[in-house]
Amino acid sequence: MPAPASFEEAVEYLNGFVNYERIPAAAGPDDRRFGVARIEELAERLGRPDRRLRCIHVAGTKGKGSTCAFAAAILQAAGIRTGLYTSPHLVDMRERIRVGDGMIPKDAFTRAIQAMYPHLEEMRRRENSRRPTYFEIFTHAAFMHFAEAGVGAAVIEVGMGGRLDATNIISPTVCAIVNISLDHVEILGHTLAMIAGEKAGILKPGVPCVVSEQEPEAMAAIEEAAARTGSPLERVGREIRFEADAAGRLSVRTPRGQYEGIEPGLAGAHQRSNFAVALRCCEIFAERHGLALPAEAVVRGAREVRWPGRLQRISLDDTGRAMLLDGAHNVRSAEVLADALPAYAPREKRVLLFGCAKDKDARGMLRVLAPHFPRAVFASAGNPRSTPPRSLLDIWIGEHGGGDAGAVEDSDLACRTAALLIPPGGLLVVTGSLYLVGAVLAACGGGPDASAWFAGLRGGSRALRTG
């Protein structure tokens, strides 16, 4: 196609490149399939906008997006113009690239794609050279926008892994590795040590790395990589400690000092460690660049952070019906979700809406979740990589012995069907895939209250058959 002349054409052009978020990737951490060579070349062609950025770089299996959101909120509260790059998006693709509270404007995104267009066309015409991917191009659009916007800090989330990730061309001020568990095993490896080694590929000589609590196998791999690279480590539970009182307020001690009365704006006990990592990253960033980071900014940033789709509660009516949206997509994150459920509704009043990708451990996740739900609806995750809903239902029957459950291919119909099963005071839990969470958010409007949407539902059944 010719050079895009509008936002819509820019999106269409970008969608013409291979997107491993929507199709399965080949097995193994393949340097030819992934890696930084193509984005390094593209960066050189466009004057290395990444080298004009001062960055915090965050890897991990679960919690890296939340950690990035905390870090960006703290820095913004301190008066620092901050860029935030995360993936995937929930509703609008422009969510991935933010400056302050705003998504990248359509015209800025279009300009970035237009600037890359001639180089991308030349690169993909070469023989024996695979063209850049959707994520690689999107990553460069983020770097270009942040450089153009003159951000004082850029918080960058790794897409997958670390060593071969497109974001790994940056030279960060500080990096972080949050919780590591088994995920993307066909690409990153079948053991925690292998996965941790890939994620520790973001470590750079002399660049500090803040690490959350890890399983011993993962921590050993990170410590080995840090020693080999010459990256100083600071660990939650050692150099960084936190405690929570009965009300959930945090006290955090870092090598810099003590913070009291912190009320994280993201729900779940697991967010406390993510916040501690983000706080220490912000301290190191501010110290290395001579910036002020008042304690008040830390407290305010923690309180004001927003990160949709992670234990996000949406009210449905005045009887107390609600939805809880959580992008848990592996066994460990399903365990975290299950631990949080008693605070929201009793078991007999819960309904599960679940969909996941084919490369996820659906059986393991449903084994965790099944004891916590008397009824369930299974849906497509809204992605070509989705596990067929009927296959999920078969797993559920094996784990649960049947019960009130059914499979609905269309995610919107599945959401409406599941919502009609919620008893007064009950809770619909949407999980298994951020794509499914995004589809539900788009359907119900995405705000804290979806009572108008719920009131408008018509039809459906309050009983599902397993057949």
C-alpha cells in the first residue's frame, strides 16, 4: 500500500505486519525470529530517538505493567513529564503509548508511521531478511513520540522475555524484574531458571536492577546474570522492605529512607511488592538525574495510580451486583486472583467468565479457579490464538464435575449471558486473558459503573447446560 495519509491508514499499514500477540510464535528463544537487530537498524535510520530518553525498564511475568503504572504515577506526581509504554492494550491501541494521562494523539501516531514507512518498505524488500514485526514498529513509535514530546522520564515495559525483546535497545537508568513464573514456556524455556535468564537479559553493566521476591531458582539465575553483567542488585525482602497494617496501608523502607501511610490505588496484596519495586526505581532514577522526589509525591502517586483490567471492580446495579475484571493468564496469577475473591463476594454468589489463549495452561488455571465458582461461562478470548470455548468447558467438567456451565463463542454474547447469571449481591469475574477483559470493558463502557449497560440487557438464561 502507499504511504499512509491518515490514522486509519496508519493502523491498517501496521496491521499488515506479523503480530505475535495474535498468532503463535515458533518454539524457542530464536534470535532470528526475535531480537533487537531490526529495531536497532530502524533506530539508526531515524536518528536513535531511544538515545534521547531517560528510561526505567521493567521485565517480569506478572506485575510488570502494574509496576510501570506505579512508577509513572509517582514520577508524574513529582512533576516530571513522564512517558509510559505498555502492552497489550485493552480497548484502544493508543493506550500503549502515554504521556502523562493522555494516549498518543492520532496525528502523532500517524506521523511516526509515516516517518518509518520508507525504511520499513526498504527493509522488507530485502532478500533473506524478515521484515520488522507489529510490536517492533509499535515500540519505535513509542520512542519517537516520547522524544518528540520531550519527556523527562520514559517507563518502558518489556513485551516478552527481555534479552531478545524489541525494547532492549534502550540504555536505562535503572531496570527492574518483578515476579517470574512459568509463562510463554515454548518461547522462553520450560524452567524458572531459563525464563529468568531470558528476562535478566535486560541487565546492563553498571545499571542498577531492583528485583521483587522470587522463587529461589529464578533469583539464582538473576543473581548469576547480574554478577556476569556487572549490574548492582537491590532486592525486595533484603535491601527494600515493606509492611502493611490491618487497613492495607504500607510502610516501606528503602536504602534512601522510610515512607509511611501509603495507600496503593491498585487492589490486591500482590501489588505491595510491585509498588515497592516501582518506588525504589523512581528513587534511583531521581538520584541519578538530580531530580526531586518528595515523599508527598510518592504517597500521592501510589494513591492516584490507575491500571484497568487488574482486579478492577465495576458496579452493575443497586443490589450490589458487580463485575471484577482481572487479566490473570497463568497459574500463579490465577492463584493470586483466587486469594482475593473472598473480599468481593461469597462463593455461592460468584460467576466465572473465562477465556484464554492456546499457549496458556488452561487446565492449570481452571484447576485453581474451579473450587471458587459454582457456575461458569467459557468464551473466546477475542484473539485468533484463543482456546475454543468448548475445550475449556470440557476441562471444567473434568475439574468440577459439571455444574452450571456452558460455552459461548462470541465474547460479547458470553458476557451478556454470564451477567444474567449474577444473583443479587453477586460477582461476575472475568479472567484468563487481557483480550477478553478488553472486550468486556469495551462492551460495558469501561467506567466504574455499568448499571445502564446491565439494565439494558435483554434475553438470556439463568441456567446453562454443560452439553
